[in-house]
Amino acid sequence: MILKCKMCGGDIEPIEGTNTGKCIYCKSVMTLPSLEDEKIVNLYNRANKLRLDNEFDKAYEIYESILKMDEEQVEAHWGLVLCKYGIEYVDDPRTKKKVPTCHRANYESVLVNSDYLFVKEHSYGEALKLYEEEAKYIQKVQKRILDISSKEEPYDIFICYKETDSDGERTKDSVLAQDIYQALTKEGYKVFFSRITLEDKLGTEYEPYIFSALNSAKVMLVVGTSSENLEAVWVKNEWSRYLSFMKEDTSKSLVPVYSNMDAYELPEAFSMLQAQNMDKVGAMQDLVRGIEKLMSSTKTKKKQSLDKKTTKQVQEVLEGITSLGNNRYEVTIVKEKRATWYYVFVIVVVSIFLFNSLLAVAGGNGGFSIGLSDTQEMLFNILVGSRSLNYVSDGLVALQFLICVTMVVSGFLKMRTRKLVRISNYVMLGTFLLEFILIEISMKYFAIPCILYWFTVSLSFILFLVNPSWNLDTSTKTIVEGEEKDKLLVKNKAIRENFTKKDKFPLLKKCFILGMVLCIVIYGGTFFHTILSKYGNARDESKAQMEIVSSYMAVRDDYNQVVGIAKKGEIYTILSISYDRSESCFEIEQSNHVKGTICGSAASFKMLAGQGNERDTSLRQLEVTYDFIRIRGESSIYGDILGQVSEGEIYTILEDKKQYDGTHWYKIKTNYGLTGYIYSGDDGEYVKVLEPEKGEK
């Protein structure tokens, strides 16, 4: 016994060890019925053949007859599902696989169809997986059809007829149907006539528009000139579906309209209906008058109105509701969906805010006391801006930190937090304006660039958070009960009403980009101007000067705030010098008249001429022969570093001291009054001792 493919009609080969088979022609894998009864197998093949020919009603009857023989036939129940929703398998051009398409849309979800539920309950293994995958795909197709059809205006009348014959020529039915269409439209009715109604839908799926018209039309006219045309597959598909709608909506009416044939040749399904013979004199006027009587209570003419049931169904489709029966619904959850660049922007800006606030709070009084190097501290200060030492400024920093947290939380929460977002924005802007005044008073060189940087970043952030929505996400669905559905719909409605789509480069996006451009220009310009500019003095041998050896050194004011930078190779005139246990500090003045103090280890700078003594032949002196030697507070390598001497400098020896470990130290005094010890080297290679000339003491 060979079972035929339900997708293409080819032969199926069972897959060993499973309850599925594979078509040898289209290669589709599908579920299999019980193959023990040859009669049932033949019925399956016959039903599948009819369904492949889109004879869904006839196929439905055969599947029902199979179930009368064996009600446990799972595949027969699945066949009923395929017929009810008019499923035809077509080739997917992308995957080259057979996929379902729907010719009989229905408001009932396939996922709650009683036959499908039977299939799920009595299936297992690969078959169950295939059933579930197909049902979900059919549900997706159904949803797309309902979405499109819900946007269509309702119709008064649906004209059902056969358009072309077997030779592709226009039928007499089509000509008669068009005469009826023109007569009814003159009376002001909105009529669905596929030849005209669908002429602008070429290249698209017709089912959504046909379903919409079938569902909304109050009257269907089935036009035919032969029993063959009236029983044609797609003609019967339309009027049989309309008859099923009539069972649920008694306000709908179907009128058979025939010509060149006898009334007894009409389909048996029309036997109880009043038909209209168009061969009689005045038949068109009689038909129009009869339609007027049928439509008297629901006539809409040019201004349409849906009945309550249809209105509810359409509204539910628009709101993303699918009835699952038993007071259960599948509801679309509406959420705000922001663009990826928004999240990146929030992360970057908030990181800057929090970094600045945390460092300022951690440092106390606006200072940094977390172990940063001079170079790091200088760069961080340029990035986030220096601030005054008074308590008001520190209070603003703490307030900004709290507002930052509020803005982050508010930006990612639901719509009800928007008021909180706006309040936070206004407070944040106020703190920046106050801080501008304080920084302008307390800062020197970096005041204007830093405050402009802060202002543009904060302003762009504020403008963007006024309405953080960027799109609506309707991809998530949930199954809820009746009361939960109503609450969810209220919430969805609030989000939709408060949402304005911004997909064409809106003003808000322009403000954001402008703010970021200003940030880059202002901060980048300030930073590179600072890095590239030369602030050192010219070499003056008559003055005490020093040369920067490190890459960067911070220039600080009396409050330990960074007011400038000194770069490698720059020369500065020394105004004064002081020492502590680990650093030498030089008061200098830059070429842009910024005064400050540079502190660092002896290896960070090089002293130029002016520190050593002149050669005095009457005194015992030494000449430095190494690049530099550290001056220490005691004759030990563990002594505090007080400064350094450089190659070529001459110093008077105050004390010549040899240690127990064999090291040799000389005590000297610089022209700045610094007294300390320098190491001569293991073999005295760091210095050259200059003895007094003969005859001199």
C-alpha cells in the first residue's frame, strides 16, 4: 500500500524507526497515518488528492468518513484542520521547501482547534514535532491575513462568480456579474467584485481581501450560467465559506443569480434559498429592489458601519488579540523598543557622569585620592573638568550622582516614569548651570572648554530622554484570561497613545547628533590644543631652569588642582624649589602665563645650568660625569631623595664619607641651598674629584 504525499501527491517512503515518511519527489517529511487498513489508505489518498485540488469541502467529508470508521485516526483529524483553514502547500522560493498557505482564513486560532488539540494529545515523537511546527506556521499565516483584512473597509455585497473558462477566456458569468456590479454601485452600495476590486492587488495574496469582504458583506450574490461554473473550485470555496458565516450571523443573506440554465441545476446547498432568474424581463430591477429590502436595516451606502460582532472581531485583530476559547486569549504585548545606538549613547554618557561623580566624591572636596599617577590624574581632570573646593560644589557633585542613578533607572522603566525623567532632567540642568558659575570663578585655564563640554553632553542627554521611545515592539505574545486581557489592553493603549514614531531622522535625533558633534569638537579641540601646544620657556643660561624628562607632568595650583600640563623636552624657569621625602617641587610659569607647581621624582626632570658652583682652584670640588645623580638626605641608597645633579656640574665637597659597606659618598651644597649626599659610583665613575692646585688651600 502506497500513501500519497499530502503536499505534492507523490509517493511516500516511510522513515524506518519513526512515525513519519518522506516524499520521493518533493523530499518533504510528513506524518503518516496507520497503514494497516487498505481501505483507509485509499480514502486518505483520495482526500489528499481533493485537498491538493483545493476541493476542501469534499476532502473534509472524506476525512470525516475515515473518522467514522476509526475515530482514533490522528492524521484524519489533522486533515480536517487543513481543510477548515484551506491549507495548500506551496514552494518557498527562499528555502525551496513546501510551506502552508491559507485559502480559508478564520478568526479561530488553529492552536485551539478541537481537531488540532486531539492531534497533539495523541501524537508523539517526530510526528508531534512536525504537527506543532506546521500549526505554528499556519497560525503565523492566519495572523498576517487577519492583520491585512482588518485594515480593509467593510462591504455591503459580495459578488461570487467564475472569471475565466478552461481556455482562459472571460466567461458569461463575469459579464453578467459586472452588469450587476454597475447597477448596485449606482445605488450607492459598496460591492466586492474581484475583477475590479482586486485589479490593484496584482502580485499580492488575495485571501486577506476576500476574507475581509466575505466577513463584512451582508449579502452574497452567487452568479452563474452553468452548474459547472457554480461548482468550480474557487467559486464553491467562496460561497461555501459564506454559508458557514451565515450560520453564525443570521443577518447575512445569500442569493443565487442564474442565467441560461434551470433552477434545478443550482447546487443542492442552494435548494432552500430564493434564487433570481436573470433571463426574465426587468430581472435587474427586481434584483436591485430585492437587495434594497435585504439591506434596509443595515444599508450603509457610502458611509459604512460594522455590526457589533464584526466590529469586535476587527477591533480585536487591530489590538493583537486571538481568541483561544474558554475565555482565554493570546494577546500581543506592546513595548517600547529603542534603537541600539540609544543604548550605546546612554551607557557612554552615564558612564562619564558616574565616573566623574564617583571620583569627586571618593576624592573628597573635589580632589583625587585613589592612587592615580600624575599623568592619569591630569588626563582625568581634563576629561571630567576640575571643580572648586567649596562645599557647594561638592554638594552639586553628590546631587548629580543621585540624579544620574535616577535617570538611568527612569530611562529603562515603563511609561509611567516619564514625569520622573523630566523632573530629573530639569534638576540636572540646574546643577550644571550652578556648577558653571562656581567653576568659572574657581578655575583658570580649562574653565570655558570643560563647562561647554559638560553642557553639550548633558543637554543632548536631556533632549533625548524627553521621549525615549524609538519604536514599538509587538513581537511578544502571552496567553491570558479575560480580566487580564482587559488590563493588558489598557496598558497597550496607553503606550500606543504616548508613542510617536521617529523613523525619518527627527528633530530629537538631530539634537542628539548635534550635541555629540559639539562634545567631540569642544573636548577634542581642547584636548589636542592642550597636548600639541608648547608651554615651555626659551633656554636662558642666566636663569635657573629645568627640563621635563617624563612624557607628561601635571601643573597644579595652590589647591592641588590641575591647571595645565608640562611635556617632555619643555624647559621652564624655576621661581622657587622645595623638597619633601620623595619628590622635588618646582614653582614655574608657563609661556601662557599660567603659574603652578610641578612635583615629581628626580628622574622626571633634568636641572639645567645654574645649580652648580664655579670652579674654584683653591677648594676641593667634584665634577659630575654621569647623566644625573640623586641627592639624598643621608649617605645611603635608602636615604630620602632631595633632588639631583647633572653631568658637567661642579660642586664643592663639604664632606668625604666612606661607608662600612665600601660605598663612597660626597656631601655637597647647591646654589639653591640644598645640602645632601651624592654617590660616587662603585669605582668612582660617576664623579671626578678636582683637587686644589698647588700653593692653594
